[in-house]
Amino acid sequence: MKFFIDTANLDQIREAHGLGILDGVTTNPSLMAKEGIKGEQAILKHYQDICTIVDGPVSAEVLSIDFDSIVAEGEKPAALASNIVVKVPMIKDGIRAIKWFTDQGIKTNCTLVFSAGQAILAAKAGATYVSPFIGRIDDSNWDGVDLIHQIVQIYRIQGFETEVLAASIRNALHIVRCAEAGADVCTCPLPSILGLLKHPLTDLGLAQFLADAKNMA
Ligand code: G3P
């Protein structure tokens, strides 16, 4: 399973990249706004900055919702760097745009996916990635990871090549459960990635080893 970081914060991207386990980055308008990025030029510059840190796929989300505008908007970040993936919402014009980008050889990430039916449409349009939002499904009293299982199973049976990118990750257990469910990618906030490190027996064991090591000097 590939690890993407779900943030537009350059320091956090650098920190995750420094661990040596980062495969890519996803952003969304909320994450960009949180970093105070405003206006087309600043948005494009920010994607360029992210691409100087990371070689792997970087998802840049469009703000438009009609076909012509999605295409016009998505072509700009796609022209910046070969690792840019145009992130498009799961709407009718979004599906048309994903098919258009696919035909041009531009990679896409279909976002705001909450059902297996939506995931089938994204795959039929040729999306490179499909992003089911598992944390938001959990918030609505369903099990988001069940959807990952279902989509992975459908894609395997049908031979779809779209990668299942588990999004809206809220904690380390989500990452473990998505790995178990067969997700191709998990995009995670930095604290969820760092949460994978934690185990009290590791801390206790290390403290003991360091204490005993003093007797070896
Ligand atoms: O990038 C989309 C997704 O990961 C959003 O997560 O926590 O806002 O539901 P969240």
C-alpha cells in the first residue's frame, strides 16, 4: 500500500518525506485554504513547491463544477509537472472531464466518493485513483472501511485498473484497516502516519534497553 500525505502544509510534507516512506500528496480546497493560499497564481505556485519536495503523484483539486471549466482549470496544474494528478469531484461533469483527461493521458483522482456505484463510474471513466472518504462515512454511522473492501472486490472481479485511494483518514487504525482491506493507497494526515509508531511496550522496552546499556559502558 502506498502512503500519501493529505495536506497542503509544506513543513508536514517535508517531515513525512524525510521519513523516507512518502509516495505522494493529496490536497483539497479546504487544506489549501487552511494554508492561506489564495488566487490562481498562488495555487499553481504552491503545487509547484510541493512538486519540488515530492516526486510521486500530487493531487491538485479543481474548483470548477462544469465540464469546460473543469478541463480548462485542470490543464493548468497538469502542465506544471508530470507528477500532477487532477482531482475532480464525483459529479456528472466530473465524470465527463475524467474521461477527457484520461484520453489526453492526464492522470486523475475522482474525489468525494461515498458509494460503490460512484466508484464503478469513476473506473469506467478511466480515473487513475478513486477516493472514498472513509472518515466521513464513519461520521454518518456507517463503517467506511466496508466501502474500501467492497470497491477493492469489485475492481478485482471486473479487472478495473483504477487504484483505490482511501481518503478522509482520521487515525492510525484506519490505515491498518485500509491495508487489510486491500487499498492501493492511503492518504493520511501526518498525525495518523506518526500514530503507527506508537506502542507502549516499545517505549517500555526501549527504556529498559537504554538503562541496561549503561551497564555495558
Ligand atoms: O482529501 C480529502 C479527504 O481526505 C478529506 O478528509 O478529514 O476532511 O474528511 P476529511
